[in-house]
Amino acid sequence: MIITTTDQLETHQIIRYLGIVTGKANIRAKKLKEMRAAAQPELIDRAEKIAMEEAISKAEELGANALVGVTIDLETISGPYFYVLFTGTAVKCQRR
């Protein structure tokens, strides 16, 4: 799966737009040591990975082989909760 934040691919031509897909993840710091600032990047990375995998799965169900225009939004919700939203356009493309 090709994933890019741009709306085009240099090496591929988009032949079909299949729709917008999203992946969501909500992670909570469960232990006091996870709530420290030093541990938070690991929690955020885990949430981003979960959200990305969900979006990729949805894109593959549509028959996509790429996601373009990807954005990743992060929200901190009341202390130890992190919410990540991964959004992109699922496309079918072929090598130029």
C-alpha cells in the first residue's frame, strides 16, 4: 500500500478514486509511568499505528492500492487519553 500526504503520486497514475477512508484509535495511559511526558510519544505512536492499520484495511476492502491526501490528527482528551484520526482518499493506481 502506497501512503502519501500529497494528492498525487510521482511514479504512479491514479486511475480510480474509491472514496475517503478513516481509521480511529483511542489510547489511554494505564499506568502512572505512561502518563509521564517521556512515555507519551510511545503511546501516540501506538495509536497512530492502530489508526493507520484500520484505514489501510478499509482501503484494501475497496480495492485500493494507495492512500493519498493522508492526514493524521491527534487530540488529547482529559489527561491520559489520546485520540488519533487517520484519514485519506483510497485510490487505485498503476505505475507510469
